[in-house]
Amino acid sequence: MLTAIPLLITSLGSPLPLSAGPGAMSVAVAPLGARVGMVWLENADSGGMRLVFASTDGTVSSSKSVVTAGSEFFANWADTPQLAATADGSLVVTWLRRSGTEVYDYDIMASASSDAGQTWCAPAKVNDDAVPGEHGFVSLVPSAGTVRAFWLDGRAMASVGKHDGGHDGGHGHAGGDRGMQLRTSTLRVEGGRLSVAPSQLLDPRVCECCPTAAVATTSGFTTAYRGRAGIEEVRDIGLVRSSGLDQPLWDSPRVAFADGWRTSGCPVNGPAMDSSNDAIVLAWPTGAQDRPSLQCAFSPDGGATWGKAIAVEQEFAPGRLDVVMLPSGEAVVVWLGMRDGTAGGESEGVIRMQRVRADGGHGATVDVAPMGLSRRSGYPRAARLGDSLILVWTHAGDDGAGVTELRAMRVPIADIPIPGAVEGARRPL
């Protein structure tokens, strides 16, 4: 029986309430040596919002520190703050700040800490344009004392007018070189300041509001994102790889797996990745052939070649994936699912996980904890800490007042069924 015990974010007993209002956003996590860092947005007592950082070692958690506060945040359930740590222990956090009068005018901001999150430097803008428009869905990857950022950049879209959808789907942008772009840059912490290098264009037309993913391997960077190809609106997962880390040379974009998913609206459901040395695991949702499913695949060589796609969940699932690679070379996929036999609803979501092997073997799916299906619940996040996984998520209650709580759980890896176990059975909560 899974014996995961709820973590104490501030004290033993109950989850930490993040906000008494409707504004709290989902959490992001990152491994920080012997701890796991967490960053999230919450409503401030005096109005507006604040970006908050804390860390945990799985037993004792730090007190919260405020990275920044104010009324200019762009707060969105899917486009969340991000966190990474450099090799020397410096922390880098990104968030979104409004930049214009339209709903989806916002820039990416970043700040850094050299004292384990106690204090934070003056913010720096990550996207290097002055165009009012969308800039977000950031992925951060530590590498060689720096942090590389990947993001969706709407500078080209703004030249053809505002879109008609936003983060709820239904985009109607122009094609060609005037679509949403994928860009990258390097963030460096020196002398208590954060500097941002000029950005590079990786793909001129991608899906407008699906989260990105990125990893560093011994051979270079690999980033995954949802593409957008042709008049048929194919939304398969795209990949861009680099040769080298210090001065990367970028390959042309390519499709990771040709699912052939055609949809005119943005799914707001992107890929997740993790890596170890040159091995990568990629997980993604697809709705190809009107059969929603969650897929997973492994690469032994930094994303140059891939094994077969493995079906993790073959039934409908909201998705919102995360994935963690284990020292054994296996991976644990984490996602938001739905309880068997239900038609949907706020209290019917469940965090699920499955242990997967590169040859296609996988263990039984485990139902870990309840999680709301509404957008207020955001994404479940996972990070490995020694012989356990730390799961962190935002729980949206049913009180009607928009109250949310940050919840966390320590899951021993030994309790997750190994590949080759009986398939199809789900363990109860």
C-alpha cells in the first residue's frame, strides 16, 4: 500500500492555505541539492499579489520569502512562475508582468538570489523586445553556472493585430513568420545582479499557449513544445536540439512523434521532460484520432533518436503532465486524471503516477491524492529527493469562495509499482 505522508509546508498537521481569494496560481518546483524549492503566486493581504518562495527537505520546510509583490502580475493557471538553481547555488525565478492595455500584453521578468532565497535582486526583463504582446510559458534549465530560458514569444503576432482567444483556446493568429515564436536566452547571476543575453529564435510558428519543456544533457540542450503546422492545424510535439552547452549551435525544428493531432484551438496542455546524462524522457498528451491519451518515450542520445511511444493513459485525462527520471533509467509520469466511472466535476480529479521503462514496460497506475479538475487547481509538480518523490500541487476547494491550499506529499519510490507489475489495476487513495 502506498504510504505517502502529507508534507508540512510550514507546520505539521495540515496544508498551508495560500490565499483566501480567487487569485492563487499553481506551484512550480525544482531540485535544489538536498532540498526541493517551490515558487507560487498568492494574493497579498494588502491587495495585489506576491510571488513567494520556500523550500523543503521532505520533513522540515523553510519559511516563505517574498520575491516581489505588486498589482502588475499577469496571473494565469497554466502560465506559471518558474524556478531553477545554478551550479553555485544561486536561484533564478521568472514570472509574468503586464506590459500594455490588452489582456494578453505581458513580459517575462526574472530575479535571482545568492542567499538561498532570503533576498532577491532587482528584476530583469527576459524577452528583449518592446512589443506589447504575449511572452510566457517559460522553461528554465541550469547549465554551467547559468540558467537557460526557453519561452513562447508573441512579438511577431502583435504586428498583425490582437488574437481572438487567449489562454482558453480558439486562437486565430496569422501563419508564416507572424505566428507565436519559440525563443531562448541565457540568464547569468554575477555580483548580486542578473543579466540576460540577447534572445535567439528557435521556431517561428508554434502553438500559442501550451507549456514548454527543456533539459540539458552532456551533448547539449533539448526543448520540447507543441507545434502548429499547416492550414490543417497539426499540433504535434516539436523538438529543437543544440550541439554544445556553452555556445550552443541549434538544429532546425522537427516533430518528435507524428501523432497528427489536428485541432483549431490551443489545447493548453504541453509536454514534460527530464534527463540524466544523455538520456531523456519525454511525456505528452495527444488527442489524435479523437482518442485523448498520454504518451511517453525515451531517448538514449540527447534527443537525437527516440524509442517507441508508450501509452501511459489510454482513456480521457485532463493531462497536465510532469515526469521525473530515476537513477535506474526508468521514469515516473505524474498527471491529473479522472476517477473511473465519473463524468467530471470539481471533486472527481485525482493525481496519478506510473513507473515506465524505456522498452515499454510499465507498472500499475497509482492513484495518489484527490485534486480538483478546475483550472484553479493548476498542474501537479514533482521532483526527486533521494529515494522519494516530492509532489506539490494547488488544491482548489469546493467552498465557492475560491480558496486554495498548497499541498505536498512525499512518495517513496519503492512504493511505486515497478515495470512488469500487473497492469490495469489502480490502487485506491
